[in-house]
Amino acid sequence: MTRDTRCVNCGFFNEADNDFCCNCGNHLGGEAVTELRTVAQPWTPAAAPTVALPATGVPTPLPATPVPNAEPPIPTLVFPIKPTPAPGTTVSTTGVANWLPRGILIGLGVLLAIVAIGLLAWNFASSGPDNISSGGDQGKGGKIRSTSSSTELPKSLDRSYTGMIAAQSATMNLERNDSELKGSASTDRHTDEISGTIESDGSFSLMAYEDGNKFSGYYKGKINTDGSIKGTWTNTQGGQPRPFSFTEER
């Protein structure tokens, strides 16, 4: 008896010695295999039930029932829309105000005001009361000196004087820097370079060097607030102190 080699499942003709179909794998001589496939149905979210409220008659939706394995909703991005200017208005496209927030502009203005005030205060402090004119005039080198009455001399000055040392005509130039005082005293015979210290009331003690080299003596006196100088000069030979007096050049 000849064996039927035709597959009852797919109809493929196989060799006589095959027990299984070479096409679908079904057992030859057996029944056809039925393939069961499950088709996924699209998911539809259930509508939220509503409950009618007798008092107001407005239905209130109940919370949606969570669905297992439901995909989360995709968030919607909302971008701001640039407002459209009203007809007839002009919108500036240049300038700092278009790209800097108003708060930053206000902060910059306050900062500039503080810097300006600080510079003014520093300038006033550095000039000092000695350089403020109160009805005064300018001295040597264009420096302003005060002519107001005061019990103390300015801590910075540069003045020229004319007067007498003993019976000889003389001139004196003085420069003060805080407690230091230096300058020169000249007669027809020689010039002394003088330097030393000065007190707050104008009293000074200066050492004199003839022509800047040879020690010649001491100058001791006081600069008065009215611009006059009085004192004595003592030489190195131990002689009697000689008076001197000077008045400020105007």
C-alpha cells in the first residue's frame, strides 16, 4: 500500500519516507494544525461617570477610574506669544532697554549714583581744608590758601617771605608737609638751606646748612596765622642769638 505523502495541513507533497511535512512541519497522516492568534483590540478610555446634584442641578464629574497599563498622557507645551503692538504705535528695535530688564537698569543707575557720590567725597577729603579758599588768594605755585582766622596753620603750605635777619635784608621760602618744614633763608652774603620740624601752633626749629653743605646754625621761631614770622638765629660759633622777622609776600 502506497503512503500518502501529501500534507493535509498545507497540501505540500513530501518524500515517501518523511514523517513530517517539510513545508509546515505537520505530522504526515495526522490532522491539520489550527493556529490560534490573539488580536489586540484598541484601548478606549472609559468616560467618567457623572452624578447629578439635586441642589444645583449641575453635574459634577467623578475622578476617572485608572486603567491598568495605560500610557500616561503626553504633556502639551505652551509657548508665549509676542504681543502685537496697537495700530499707530512705534516699537523700538534698538537700545539697551530692549535687552536689559528694568530691574537691572535701576540697579545700574543706583550703582552709578553711589560711585559718583564716593568720588565727590574722596575728592573733598583729599583736597583738605587747607586748599579750600574762604575769601583768600593764591600763594606760590598757584596753591590756594585760606585767609580766615584760625588758631592752627594748614598742614600743607608753600610760602615766600621777606624781612630782616639782624640788620640785613633777607628772604625766606618755606614748605610744610604735616610736621616737616624745609626751605631756604638768604641774605646778600650767603644762603642757608633749612630743614626741621613744626608744631601745630606754628612753632618751628630748623637746622641751617650754608650753601647746603656747611652747618651754620639754628633758626627757631613761629609762623603766625597773620602770615608773619618771628624768631632768632644762632650761629655755630656760640654768639648771641640774632632776631629775625618776616612777612608773607602777597
